[in-house]
Amino acid sequence: MRLALILDPTDIRRWHCRLIEALRRDGHGVDILDHSRHPKEAKTARRLDGVCAAERKLGLVPADHPVALATATDVAKLRVATAPDGVDCTIDLVNAGASGLCIAPLFDGSRSAAAGTARVIAGDTPSLGILFRQAGRADGICVVLARPAFTDRVTLARNLDHVALAIMQLLLQTIRRIARGDALNEVIETPRAAPTASPPAASRCAPSPVEPPDGSPAMLAAPTIGASAGAGRAMIWCASI
């Protein structure tokens, strides 16, 4: 299929690059379309980037973790010519209101990623979903739901990484269903992984695989966190939002 991915050109993350690479490995053509995020969401992202940068300096997450900003070199490698006419499906990651067949992530039922971020900062796990809207329709339906299970009680960046990777897997799963010609008229609920009480240090970085019911590649189940040190730092950074 020919896909268009709508991103804010100033806010392209490592997980966006992974998503594009995975879609192209599946044989899809992917073009990046630029659209600026809502100013409030952009402000929130900048403040959270400050927390994530501090955690990277402390060695809590690697420099290239999923929600880290992509480098200019990474972005240049992914960009191709502007999307031509005849795009089969648009993946809207910035709530741009794209026309035609479109899918977009949902965070606690909202198109705003800030809703999911707020839930993580509050020490809870967001409900994640994918909105599917057919061409010519103003409304859409949620076709897949998942709630990640957090295990990391310290690092905010890692929790945000897990949410991003879970959304990436849900998007890939939905595109594969569309490519197969599946009827997307019912919600598929991906089972939630049971969190472990105290995971070994070596395994804290690794999300747990959960096999979706339709046979798609496993979704990465991410961390339940309580009141974490990372969440506390994020509240300080975001207090004025």
C-alpha cells in the first residue's frame, strides 16, 4: 500500500523512524507529510524532553531510546518525495484532520497524546487504541484497544518509551489488517501483561511481548507504575502547563 505519515517536522522521534522502517520492510511505500502540532502539546513535549534528557545523563535510558528526538541524519534518510495522489491510507500522528482513509492513535479515548502523558505522570497506565476512519466519513471507530503494564517504578522516559512502542505495534497491526482486507468493524482487545512485583535489573529495559488475537506480531506490553520518582520530576517540569 501507499501510506502517508503525518508528523510535526520539529518533533520526529526515534520510534517514528522505527515505525517507518517497519512499514517499509512490510513492503509499503511511506511518505512523510509535515503538519505542526498544537502549541500546547508542543510545549508539553519540550518540558518532558527536559526530564528525559536528565534521565539520559544519569544513564537511566540509552541516548537513542524510542521517545528521544531523531537526529537530522535519521530524518533525512527517511524522507522521500512528497506523497503523490492515490495514497491508500494516512497515519495521522498529530491530529491534523486528514481526509480519506485514515488511522490515528488514541490515548484514553482522546486524539491528544497529552492525555496519555498526563496519565503516565499521574502514576497510571493509559488506555491505548487506534481510530479507524473510512474515506468520506467524518466519524471513525476504535478498532483495537490495549492497556500496557508498567514495571519500571523510577524512570519516566522508559514509561513513555513503552507507551510509544505499544502505539507503534498497534499501528503496525492495524495497517496489516487493512492490507489483508480485514473488515475493521469491531474492537480487538489486546490482553494486558501481568506486571511483575520487582523485575530483575537486567530485564527492566525489555518490554514483555503479548500475542494479539489476530496473529499479528506481538505487541510490546509496557509497564503499572505507582508514584515514581520520574513522575515526580515530570510534575515539577510541567507544573506551569
